Amino acid sequence: MPFSRLWLPNEVLSLIGERINDHSDRYELPLVSHQFYQAFSPLLYQDVRLRNWRQALSFFQAIIQRPFLASTVRELDASGWQGSPVPQSDWPSLHECPALTRHIHGMTHSFEELVSWTDHLLQGRSDVWVALVLPLLSHLEKLSLVCSASPRHLTRVLQRGNPVDKSTASQAILCRLRAVSVFHQNNSASQIFEEQSDHNQPEVLSSFMQLPSMRAVVADSVVESQVSGEEITSPATNSLHQKMLSTPSITEIDLRNSCGNEGMKSLLFGCTNLKSFKYQHSDQHLASHGFQPARLRRWLSPSKESLETLWLDQYGDHYAFTVAGLNQTQDEWFGSLAEFSALKDVRIRLPNLLDIQYQNPPSHSLVSCLPPTLEIILIEGCAERHVSMLVSELQSVIKIRHTHFPRIQLLGLEGPFQALSTDEEQDAVQLPGQSRALCYSIKPKVLQAVEPLHEDCVSASIAFHLHDRKLVSKADDGWTPWAGVFPPP
């Protein structure tokens, strides 16, 4: 049959196009015929990636001229944005774009705001260009972007589009957005130090969390300001405040290289159904007042019955002194985890897991601090002087695993265990199942101290991992899976 006489419904063609993974082929399909253009052009906009202002302007013009394309966008990724400003030679192309001018006028409420929008667009700021197109993307489900220190235009767009009354949520923009990732525009230490005067990232995250379908939030370099005045003590004290901040739909929060001076109250308040909370602390920020585990616990408490994953660090930066002075809370006890009745996966520093700040052994045994639902526990920051104590505590956990911890599958231990001296390397004793190079990486006396625990794990069919963070690959900014010295049984 000649090709000209072939005919398939656009819906069938779309299903065929979704199975074509090669983007270059997808770009060719709309050029075949008018029908192919109608059927396949929406596929090109399901997953949009913007890297600079030129791509953002082209995308904006496309969805303005063909509004049906905007409804096909499911994912918008601007996390790889190259923040170069608009060259002065290209300014006329923006000023003389009628659709852009009308759109900006419709989003601003004053001449000053209009000027600010225009200036920030010309600066090539990712968060402003993304804020420009968000009200047009009614079916967006996933968003990734980089933010400046003060993303006020993005925050205003979100706040103006979100009704306080959740019963009118159908009128909100981005009513289908389920996941958002917000990253700092420049992660160099100097840039972070320079921009910490504006702590607006918690505000923009909170605005995203108010969206009706939001479930998961990922962000880095979130610095929470210390709150002056009376603290929020109970949601019942202010019903309007409760209505505005209640975010029971949020199930996942992942904060990297961040600092919660108030225990991330600004984000956790109202999250009553969290399933996963990951927090990597950093004292690199000028505004850091140190790690606040007790405050984190306070605002995580409403999720005691739902929380399954709790990471209270992953190779974070904890300094003995911050700009505020002596860091007195970094080794504070988080409190018993036994009350978190759904907890499966825990990653936590030893001083926050057990109360050993002023004593050894701890005031509460590890057995009494863990929930029976636990499957994985990875313990960071174990000083060498605490290894024997921790080995004994973990052996006690394994001993009663059948009756108290029947689901446990993996134990992990991390600390400053690297063998530094030549003498230690020469004295290293190779253990069964280990490569020679790996054996030399950890101090022999540490290996000998943990070997009884390793044997218990093997007998119990529990995987055991041992680490020094300096020996772990720093790929992906250090966010890598644990790779154990001892292989799983």
C-alpha cells in the first residue's frame, strides 16, 4: 500500500512516538507530514530542558504561539542553566517581542516590579525565566531549577497563584506539580558566603510545598534564619496560620549542604505525613549556628507514625566553632528512635544516635533506642575511642534480632579510620574476603576491633559496611552509596 494512503489516528501515532527514545529521531518525525506534526510535536515538549535565556525565550514563544503545546509539558529541567546575561545587542529582540511584553505586564502589579522583572530577565537569571513560563504550564508534574539567593519573583508567582483556601485549589497554578528540585546558583563557598544575607530559599520552598499535588522536595544550600519573637507552639493557636502552612501531602524532603538554625521549622511545620526526610548539615554558611538535632526532632515528631527514611547526615560539615561561637549542639542527642514506629532506613552520626556527649557508655542502650521496623542503620562520625563501645552495642542488637529487630538487613559504621602512617600499613593484617589495597586503607586496630561484629553479621546474614569518608568517592558531590569493606554474606 502506498505511504500516502496509510492512515493511523493521532493517538496511535503518539503511542508509537513515546517508544522512540532517541531524541534526534523524535525531532525528525514532525517534519514528515502535517499529520505527523500534529501527532508528534507534543512529544518534543513532554520533557523540556532549558540551559540559557535563548532556549527559555524560544520555549516561551513556542507555547505562546501554540498553547496546546504548553499542556503537553510534564517535566521542566533548568538545573543545568548557564547563567550568562543577555548581550546588549540582543536587548531589542526582547523589548520588541509583543507576547513577552504583554505577559510580563500581566504578571506585575507596579511599575517598579515591571522594571525589576525586566532587569532580572536581562541578567539571565534561571529562576526569573522559569517563573515567566510557570503560569502557562498547567500540566507540569516535575520541576528542577537553580535559584539565586533572593528568588522573589518566583516566590511571588507561586504565592499569587496559590489560594489560601485549599477548597479552591483547582484555581491554583501548577496544580499537578508533584516534585521540585531547587539548587543554589553557585555552590562555591565564596558565593555562598556572599549571598547569605538573603535567606529566601526556605520561603520559595515553602511556597512550592503549598501546591495541592506537591509530594517531594529536593534542595541544596538551604539556610534557615533564626526566628526572633514568640515561637509557634501549637497549630491550634492560629487557625489561619495553620491553614496556610499545613502541608500534609508532602512525603519526601531532601536537603543537602544546608543549615536549619530552627530545626527547619519553616519547612517541617505542617508536614504530618512525611515518609522520607534527608538532611545533610553544613557549617560552611556564615549564618550557621550549628547542627540542631533536638530542634529537628521537635518538628519531625508529627511524622512519627509515617516516617520510613531518616537521614540526619551524609558526610556533612560539622565545625567545633561557627561564626556564632562555640558549636555546643553538634553532638547533641537526637533522642530515642524507638518512637518512630515506621522507621526502616536510618543514617545518623553516633553522637546524635546515642547520648555519649559527656559519658561512655551511653545513658540509654542502642537496643532501647531503635524501632523493631528497622532494616538499615548507617552510623557516621564514630571516633576511634568509641569503636569498642559501638561494636558491643551493635552486637546486642544482633543478639536479639529475632525477637526485637527481625527486619534488619544492613549495619554500617563510618569514622576517621584511615591508616595514615607507613608503619600501620606495614603491620596491616589481611582479613578473609578483603583485597590487599583495601585492607591497607583502614587502621588494622580498627579492623581487629570490628571483626567480632563482622562475624556476628555473617552468622546472622546481615551485610556489614565499614568506612572512612576520606576513602569514599566524591562523585556527585559525595552523595554516593556506601561501598563496604566487608562484602555482604
